[in-house]
Amino acid sequence: MLVLSLFVTRPAIPAEPPPAAHIGSRLELLVDDWLIDSRRDLSFQLHRPVRAETVLQPEQPWEGTNLGHVSILRDGERYRMYYRGYHNPGFSWSENIVTCYAESRDGIHWIKPNLGLVEWEGSKDNNIITQGQRGAYLTPFRDPRPGVPQGQRYKSLAGNPPRAMISPDGIHWSVLRERPVLPKPRFGISFWDPRRKTFLAYVRAWRPDGNGGRLRSIALATSSDFLAWDDPQLLDFGAVPDAHLYWNTALPYFRAPHLYLGFPMRLVEYRDPETGAVRDWTDALFMVSRDGFRFQQYREAFVRPGLDAHNWQPHVNMLAYGIVPTGPSEISLFLTNAAGGKRHLQRLTLRTDGFVSLRASAREGEFVTKPVIFSGTQLLLNASTSAMGRLRVELQTADGKPIAGHQLDDCRELVGDSLALRVRWKRGADLSSLAGQPVRLRLQMRDADLFALQFR
């Protein structure tokens, strides 16, 4: 018996290109692979901020020695700072907790105004906004919705368990409702999300560690009216984290609000070899999300404790809530620091949009994006090269065919360091004829970092 195996060869059928993403003219940070279809010899590189000057330190008795839980809000031309003071050594939930206030015109030089609101040891000459548990851990935001009553223009969750707080000016605060809005003891950071048209709150939670124990973590709650909140859901980090996430500062990035950036304080427990006691070290992480719930977490530290031994202790290396611009090419974050033996707030600087880059070594690499639909007339890159480095860009059709006049060999080499390198081809930089239709970008890089791209 003769058995024949017959293999029929059919012409290859091209795969349908994926649906095009409508990015318009928004800024796209290269913090994840959402935009990327394929890449070769490139890697994502986390960039650590640079330590700058001390911007605030406790100097008054009511501020105490336990500076922490700092919140920074840029409000028009003014920068507002809210921070916890506690005048007794150590930490305890008591009426001694105060929320203090400072402000700045540039985010670098801060003053503590005399508010005259709260009496402290017989005098109201201080910068205290609230005193006691009910107003503790204030992290205000400005409600941007039209029609919001002026008395509720500023909002915050505060206290433990959290209550809804409101203010007409960011200084004078009252409770929107006496009953806590989240029944369990949780620290909550909240804001209005215009994309989802709802209030979001990131609160402390616990998750199983897979070994019968549990780890501190972060959960998300939502509300339509800032009073009725749904049950918080543990954030999705993919694999279960292997350390405590003690404090979270997740928020929409002000330059690209479709991205949620988080900077949780990671707490790592260890056993003291001399005493046998369980102690902990802390650092700060970076994480990013496209929907506010599923976060990609970079495992290496965004901020390390550093050389000073005083930073290798509990409850330091905590990033403040808020990212603000402090220069034409710089953004600032703020870190609770204990260098020198006394807690203070240190400013950290970072290149604008410079959290993560797609990096090419001296060996040339490249990536191709998924199909996108853009608006605008030109393409700008936030990028940095060495003297021998370069970037080149090719535009392709949705099915990956080079577009005449915008091929790789037509592109003028981009060399330098700028937040807005304009891409040019032999025919010029104008892309208006391609706006509104699906295209792919092919970027070739050598000894370069690409932080962000934007059509304008």
C-alpha cells in the first residue's frame, strides 16, 4: 500500500494590519511598548532623577521631626504644598498631627505663610491648615469641572478612614459629609479624571503574597460624586509584587494626561543580624498605566536611598504627590529625605518627559510602530544622541510599505539633544498630506535615547 502525503502550498495571505490608534497631536512618552509593533537592539532605560537643593525643613515646634506625606499642587501661577507635621518623636495617631502649608512662585523657593487659622499653644501665628486626625493626610486637587460650586472648587480625601473635604481656596477646609466615605482605614489620594469622567482614588490595601502572608499594596476606587465610592479593587501589576508598596502617588501626567504615572514607596523587610528584630529599608519605584488600573512596574529603583546612612531607615525616600515644571527643560519631584539626621524635603530634577527612554547602544537598532492616525504638520522628537549617534525616521503605510519621499534614506540625520528635534526629509518637514490616515513610523537609532514623540 502506497501512502502519499500531499502538501498544498498556497500563496501567502498578508495579515491584516491592526486597527490604527488615533493619537492626534498628543504627546506620546516612550515609557512602555504600547506604541511599538516590533523592535531590534533597543531597550527601555529607566532614568533616575538628580538630587537638587533642600526646599523645606521643619523649623517650628508644631512641625516636629516627622515630616511626611507631602502633596504638591500647581494652581495657576502658584505652587501649593501641603505636608504633615507631628511634634512628638515617633509616630502615633493623635490630635498632635497637623497639616501645614507652604507656597511658591517657581516650585523651587518656598515660603510658609502665617495663616492665622489654627491655634497652637495659645497663638495662631503659624502655617497650620488643619489639626487632628480628621484633616490628616490632605492631598488636595482642583476640581476642573464647570459648574462646581466655588465652595467645593478644591477637594481632598483626608483622615483615616478618609472623609471628603472641600475648600473654596485651598486654605479653608471643611468636611463635605461627616461620615467617612471609605469605611476601612485607608490613606487616599484622589483626583477628577476627565477621560473617565469620574473621581479616582488610589488607597492603601493589602494583597496576598502567595506564601500565606500579605503585602501592603494599592487599590483603586471610583466615585461619580466624591461621596459614594465603590469597593476599592487591587491594582493589576501582572505578576504579584515581592515587596510592600507602602505609599502611592499615582496621577495623570500633566503633559500627557492619558498616562497615569505612579511612584510608590517600596518597603523591603529584613532581619537585623545583631538584634534579630524585623526592620525595613525603603526606596521609590516608577510605574505607568494607560487605563489607571493595569500598571507596568519597573523593578529597579527610581530613587535609591543613597550614601547617607540616615536614608536607610523606615518611612523615608517617600516621593511627594505631584510633578511640576520648574524650568524650560526640567520637571521636579520632591523627596522626603533624612540625610544629615533630620527629615527635610529635597527637590529632584528630571529632564522633561525623561522618566524612561528607548535606548540604542553604539550598535544600531530600530523599531516600527503600530499604525497610528495623527493630526498636525510635523513630527518632533524628545531625544538625545552622542556625537557619533543619530536618529532617522521613515513613514510607512499601515501594511508596512515605505512612503515615497519619507523613506529612511530620505531622512536627514538627527544629531543632538533637544526636547523638540524636528524630523526633516529631503522634501522638507511638512506632513500635512499624511495627516488623518493610518501610518507607521520606523525609527532607526544609534547611541541615542528617545524619550517622547509628538505630531504638531
